[in-house]
Amino acid sequence: MRVSVLINSKAGSVNADLIEAKVRDSLFRCDLRFCRPTSLGEMDDFLHEELNQKTDYLIVCGGDGTINVVLQSMMKYKDTHVLPPLALVRSGTANDLAHAIGVSTRVDYAVRNIFEGVEKKIDVIEISSGEEKAYMLTNGGLGMPAKAAELANRFRGHLQALASTPSTRKAFQFIAEKSYHAVKKMGPAVYSMMSAEAIRTWNPEGWGLEVSIPGKRSFQTSSPIVLVNNQKTIGKGFFPAPFTSNSDGTVNLLLSETKTIPQHTMAALQIRRGTTEKSPIFKSFELKEFSLKSQNPERTLTFFGDGEILLKDVQEIKIRCIHHGLPVMVRP
């Protein structure tokens, strides 16, 4: 049995050597092919080769961001290759997908899913604008949520750059490195912190969207919290779509009709508590596809998905659910 193993050495607090050793011990009878890519091109070449070799399983060691990067590459070959089932190892900052499908935190248990688990096909969400296309598996959105994701990624990137820049004074390098590792250990909590900052700094001027749903009338909204959900939770602590499934052929669209900082804060608390369905300030839809268009040419749209910025500075975004687009291994 051929098993391809992709390890993101930079994800979370990964010890790549330890993970590889545990994978080898747990799957010692398999024909294992490892890759620790140092670039997107190297990862894409590895995946393409493994798909051409008709690998039986692909193990991805990393967080949601790592899985998302792998997903972008795999979806390019979906029409010409049969995609192998994915087995996930939780080793990233955020592990929302692994948490949602019940992947163990233990590496040996997680990789043994290829023998002891069952294959489940989950939905893939396609996000496009013109010729640009991207994909996600968990949750995404625009407005305040996209700003929070952008702030979190920028903050981590700034700390990492300070820690690794030779010209930075050693004292600052030390502080930046320790801070960077502390932020990574915070895991999804960093998004909570940045959500508060996104609420504080949100500028409503010129913000407005036209929502178009096939077969229904379009409507306009100034919702600052726009979430696109393929599963119930974000970061294990927020529940924007408590009745949403990642395998039912629909994607959830959640809009908040809030105007002030106190209202935005209350909306965030209700998302955290999972009470959006009972709140009059939210509108929730389960859809196969829809589009979002900026009403202001000077206020472009940025979309995040799986914790990553997928589209930036566009006028219109189309969102479509690809039913059962990706096989994953889960415990029965």
C-alpha cells in the first residue's frame, strides 16, 4: 500500500522528525513517501507525482492552513485524477477540520485511520472571482471576519520576520521569537483576540453588499459580519452555524444586521454561544450557491477561508458547494 505523507515543518509547534518517526512506527508495513516542502512548487510537484502514481492515501500533517494549501493543489487535478482519501494529523495553529471530523490529537491514532477508519466524502466550497478560483473546507467570510484573519496572519508574520531578520538586534529577536511561539501555542485563541481588534477598528463607510441567490430575488445588506460556513464551529469556541453539515451539499451563509460596536460585540458573543438561530440580528441561509457583490467600487472585497486570505481586492465573489468533493478518513 502506497501512502504519501506531507509534513509542514512550519505549522504550529511541529517537530517534523518526531512526527515522521511516529508515522513510520505506526505504518511500518506501508510503502511510505515523505515530503517536507520548502515551497509551494515543491509541494505541488510532490502531490502531482503521487497522484500520477495512484497513491492509496495522502496523510497531511499541519493545521487548516496547510490542508487548505494542499486542497488548492489537489482540486487542480480533480478532473484528471481520482483523489486519494486524506488522513489528517493535527499539528497546526488551528485544526478546525480535524476537530470537526473527530481526528485524535495522537499522531499514531490519527494515521491509523487509514486502516481503522472509514472513508467519508465531505463538501468542498469553491470561491471564485472572474478567472480566480480558490477552495475551502471549514469556514470563511468577509467583512470583520476577514479583517480578523488578516490581522492574525499579519501579526504572526511580523513576529516571524523580526525573529529571523539578521539586522534585528538580538534582544528584539529573542523577544519576537518567544512571542511568535507563544502566539502559535495560543492556537485559535489568536483569532478571538484579533476579532476584538477588527470590531474596534471596523469602518462602515461605503460598505454594502448585494446578495444574489439563484432562483430568488437579490437583496442588499450592510452586514459587517459575513460568514460562509461548511461546518458548525470556528476555532472550537465559536458556533456560527450549529445545524450545518460538511456533507449535505449546501453551505451556510450567516449575516449580522449590526451597526454599532456594542451590537457587533453582542453578535460575536452570540456566535460564541451558538445562539445565532434564535437571534433577530442574524439572517441564516443554507444554499448550494450564491454571489456577493460590493455596492461600492471603491470598497473592494477580501475573502478568507480556512484561516487564509483566499481572494483580495475583488468586486464580486461567487460561492458554490461541490457536493462530496473530497474523501477523508474518519473514525466510525
